[in-house]
Amino acid sequence: MAILKEKLADITSTESVIAEDCVFTGNISTKGSLRVDGVVDGNIAEAKDVFVSKTGKVNGDISCQNCVVYGNVRGNIVSKEKVEIMSSASVEGDVTPSKILIEEGAIFNGNITMKKGV
């Protein structure tokens, strides 16, 4: 079972949502959580939790506390705590977490550098 699946209810009631029919171009900086159901062409910085749904796509780097990817990320992920790459996900980029989970079936092309409290 995924580390953050039990937090999914919290993530879905998050402060910021990029809806499925939305394309956001530019960088996002938020101290809260972000759910991406659409497309973000740019970097996501300083977020608490980032959730990329099956329909979500991020073309840029992600810097956050926790990250759960069901969709597509083309960029590096730096997480202070956990990164979860689920079976439906595709991640192309380097990942720097304290803890990581990659489900069977996920596509991951990059390097993993694990650090305590990045």
C-alpha cells in the first residue's frame, strides 16, 4: 500500500487545483498543496504536497515536501520527505527524496539520490 494513499482525501481538498481541462504555463510557488489534473508547463516550487493524477502532466521541476505521481512528470523532483511513483505513472527526470516508492508497472527514467531531510 502506498505511503500517502491515506492522505489522498486531504490532497483532494487541497488549496490549489489545476483542473483536467486547464493548461497552466509558468512557474507555480505555493506553501500549500497542489493537485494537477491538467497540464503544468513550468516548475512547481515550495509546495507542501503535490499530487499528479492520472490525467495530470507536469513539464518542469517539482520541489515539495511530498509528491504522489499517477500521471506524467518530465522534470526533476526534489522532495523533503516522500515520493511515490504509482503503476500508471511516467517520470522522466532525477528524483531526490528521503523515502521513495515505485510501484510495479511505473515508468521511471532518471537517477535517484536519497537524502535525509533534503
